[in-house]
Amino acid sequence: MKLEVTELGPVKRAIKIEVPEDAVNKEFDRVYSDMKRQARIPGFRPGKAPMSMLEKRYGKAAEQDVIQRLVPDYYHRAMKEADVTPVLVEIPPLERMKAQRNTTLTFTATVEIKPKIELRDYRPPNPISLKPDPRSISDEEVDKALERLRESQARIDAAPKDTPLDEGLFAVVNIEGLLDGQPVEGSKKDGHLHTVGSNEPVVGIKIDEALMGKTEGQTVEVIQEYPATHPDERLAGKSVTFRIAIVGVKQKNIPALDDEFAKDCGPFENLGALKDKARTELENALKREVEEGHKDQIIERLVEMHHFDLPEILVEREVKTMVRQRLMDEQRKKGAGHGPDDQAYWEAEVKRLQQDLAPDAKKRVKLGLILESIADKEGVAVTEQELQEEITKLAQSLQIPVQNIQEMIKSGGDTSRQEFHDRIRAEKALQLVYQFAVIQG
């Protein structure tokens, strides 16, 4: 095999690969040998058809078979011999190649490679400096946390007899729409608990104003006018009377903040122990928030102080991933079927997102390559236990079974597992730089 490597740029190489004539001939012999055993040609017993007839009938198919066998094999051999590791393995288009007996097979693979990164200082005696975060947990924040806990433990109980409805109280209502005295299908709801003052619609109408000042046992009516353009033909241009029966009035009862409340919340001897627990949890949350902020500073510093060319194919792949995720998020927020059906709209939206997200995609790719280099230099490895722990954490954050995450990774094949592995390795490398960093002041 002959190789000719041409530099097309800092991270791009053109590799001309020449497969020897004897290798091409041997592959043709193997292909036709297989064909001869399987071919069914009228007038000849299986395996007895002459080579000339096989070549005439199956020459094109044989040529493509030879190409499909030789090109991937010699592509991988060439990458190894040239000491080139493509960022993405891409076999040149096979359908454009030609192969003939007694002739070398020549093709060119254009590949992008990872850049050589000269790592800047991140270890002592020249670690990355971080800005201090002076925040701490105040008594007021602890008190607010306890108030939120009290709210979460509140009970909804019946209000005293004849309590008039007001904001913050709850009405238990039976509601039904009537059109010309007849019930409207889909407009009935019984036993609905409504927060007065919330202005939340019930069966599509607002009822708060009508409920104000009313008591249990009373019935009120709300007349709803529907425009002539309303999509429901039954209601278009009609007035519907909604009859609302108040079958209960309830109020929120928040427990007193005392030792008994603390004991109800867990293994706490008194209110002081509960306060200590609340403070510890707030301090731990703040510590995690500060650490994430410091890591953001490290990321910005790493990206700023390293300069190298990025493989375009990695950036393009990251942009596609980010665009796909953004579109999925937007669709999830709007709800299925609420987006425009116009193909031109979606094409324009994809193009807009590609432009908007390109800078962030480049930053992500750059950071990933830097952290990979740090991981290589520091000998960072990922154990099977760490993989499983990360899968468990991801499942907990998404509130889905661990098995679902495992199946998703498995369905993605080796590539999916490698991406998951690389993400954990990058996080470990970032954590290492964070441990080396110093906080100013």
C-alpha cells in the first residue's frame, strides 16, 4: 500500500491511498469464486459457468463487491500507518470508485483530526485564580425555609359555618353549563376544589368574581357569551348559563412553628434541631452553587487562554445536536401539534438557530478538546462504578427508572456509551482543575 498525506490545514488532511494491484486481483478472484458457486446460469451446472460469462453478467456487481471489501480495510490501515486519528471516521463514497483487474485501486480520504493543544498553566505554582463569593446563609433565609416547610405541611380543612368566600379560601363547587335549559356536553364538573382569587378557569370560564362573599349551600350563575366565530358550532353566537353550586368552603390551616411541628417533620427533638438541619441544607446548596459558579469561571478562563483551530465537523455536529434539542424543548413547551405546519417556516427556524447557536457550539467543542487534553495529561480514567453512579444520578434527576437510561445508552451502541464515558471524564478533568485553583483574597 502506498500513502501520500497532504496537509489541507491545521486540522485537515488529504490521504491518497493506493491498493496494490495483486491485492485487487486476489479480491476479484475471491468475489468471482463466491459467485461461481452461487450463480444459476441456464445451460450450465452450478459452479461450471465460464469466467467470461460471469464477468459479462455480473461484472458491475463484482466490481462494487471488491470496492466494498477493500476500501474500508485499507482506509483503516492507512489511518494507522499515517498515524492519523480522524475525529469522525468517514469512508469515502464507494459508489464513485472504479476497480479493475491488473490495476491498482486509488482513492483519497479527506479527514479532520484533533488539534495539538499546548496546555497552559492550571496547576500550582500557577493555578487559575477565582473571584471570591462572599455569600452566606442568613437567619432570615433559614426562617423563610421553615415557612416554606410549614406551607408544605398545611392542611385544607372545612372553614367555620357560614364563612363567606374570599381570596385565599377554597370553594368546593359543582358546575354545569346549560343552553336553552339543556345541559351542554362536556361542561359539567362535580366536587372541584377551586382556589378563590386564583382566576384559574373552570370548564373554560372564570368564576372568582361570582363566588366572592358567597357561602356554602348557595348557587350562583355565570353567563358566558360565545362569539359567532367560536370553533364549537353548538356554542357559536350563543349564551350559555353556567350554574355553580357551592357545596363546601375550606381554608388552609398552617401548623404552628414549635417543637411539635419539628417532631412531625422527622427525627428532630425540638425546633432548634430542625432549624440546624434547615441551615445545613441551605449551606450545602449554597456551597454547590458557589462551586458551579467557580467552575464557570474556570471554563471561561480555559477557553480564553487556549488558541487552536477547531475541526469543522465537530462544530457542525454540535450545532445539529443543539438545534435538535432547542426545537424539542420549544415543541414541548408549546405542546404537540401547536407548531406551524409550514415546511418553509421550519427550514427558516433551523437556519436561524444554526446561526444563533454556532458561537456556543464552538465554545463547547473547544472546551471539550481542552478538558480531553487535561484528562490525557493527568491520566484521568472512568471506572465502571462511576458510569453506573452517573446513570443512577441521571435517572433520579429525570425521575425515570435506571433501566430506562441503561436501555437508551445500549440502543445507541458503542458511540452512545463512549459519549457518556467522555462526558464523565471531562467533568472529572474540570473537577481536577477546580481543586488546583485558588480563590483570591
